[in-house]
Amino acid sequence: MVLARLFRRKPFLREGHELYTAAVGAARDPALYMALGAPDTLEGRFDLVCLHVGLLIRRLRLDSDPAGKELAQAVFDAMFSDMDLNLREMGVGDMGIGKRVKRMWEAFHGRAVAYEAALEAGDEAALAEALLRNLWGGHEMDPPDAPRRLAARAFQLSAVLAAQEFSGLKAGRVVWPPMEQ
């Protein structure tokens, strides 16, 4: 019995990976970098992935289907497996991987909590402030209304995700509309 649990496949492994990969694709939308001036840096890309994955996990967790929480966990697991792999490919040694992944997890968690609170409250200004603080590090940006525009985009994406059938998400399919420039 115990051995069977050790070798049992995690639920939604493939679907979680497919949903995560789609979220990363949405976070790489060139309009985010060109029209909004999001920093095209390792940190900037990480922040945009956090935003998109956070929106997706929130959608899955809030679904009435009990499988939503398991699927959300599978997306989370896919994200941090990918982060681990990317750090290794960048040459981070085995001794430093655990600490770096832990810091990334803490950064993701902090952002997800802040973004979700703003989304739940329907407070676009609070979300824009959190995005300014996290993505742009509080620095000036061009265009100056970029955090507000990205917050509006996040609210739009949240609505788009909420409207998608859970059966499609459960099968690993999600639609991320491209950002209009």
C-alpha cells in the first residue's frame, strides 16, 4: 500500500504542465514589453509569469469542481519544477538551488496574495500599486500609466479565465487572448 502511493502518478501532471506552459506563453506576449514597457529582464519575466500563473491558479482554486484545487497544485508544481530546471540550465550549483527556489516561492506567494486581494476587492488601483512595486520596482516607467494598464489587463484576464469551461482547463486547455496594443 505505502509503496503504491510512492509510485502513483500525481493527478493532472500533464494538464498542469500544459496550463503552466500556456501561462508562460501569455506572460511572454511582446505587447507587455513593447506597449507597457515591462522590464525584459530575468526578474521582469519572472514577475509576469507570477502574474499569469497566479491568475490561473486563482481561477482553478475557485472552481466548484473539487478537482480544481488538485489542478491548481499541478500548475504550481509545474512552475517550480520549471524554475528549478531553468536555474540549473543557468549554471546555479546544486547547493544553491534549494535556497533560490525557496526565495522564488516566497516571491510568488507574496505577489499572489497581493494580487488576489486586489482582485477580490475589485480594486484596480491597489493591483496597479502592487504591480508597480513588484514588476517595476517602484521606478519610473514609460508609459507612465503602464501599471494601471497592466492591472486592467489582469482584471480582463481574470474574467476571461472565469468564463472558460472547467472541462477544457481540466484537459489542459486554456485561452489567453493577446494584448491589444
